[in-house]
Amino acid sequence: MKTVGPYIPTLSAIILARKLMANTLDQTGALACQGMYTLDEFDQVARPWGIYSTETISYSKQRGC
């Protein structure tokens, strides 16, 4: 079985390199990439590797008031 773990750190670099080539980044230089791309952008790059995200929303009822 092929593991994808070693590829995960490169996914952010792929997303940001594409943004640099498209000249769509509003920040450059040495900084953390947090907030520089969306979860949807990450999913597009990660999905071919079998990496995906899901969102679960749950509601709970409070008893008595």
C-alpha cells in the first residue's frame, strides 16, 4: 500500500506556487501560509492523492430550562 503522508507538506507549496505564477497572492516573502488559501483549494490539490476533508455539523437539545 502506497502512503501519502510524505506528500502532505508539499500540497501547500503547490497551491502557493500556482498562485505566485498566476500573480494572485497579495502577500509575499518569508511567512507562514496560514490563511493564504482556502480549504476548497487544498481539497482540489489533495483529492487526487486520496486526501479529503469532511464537515460534520451536529446539534444538541438542552433538556429543561
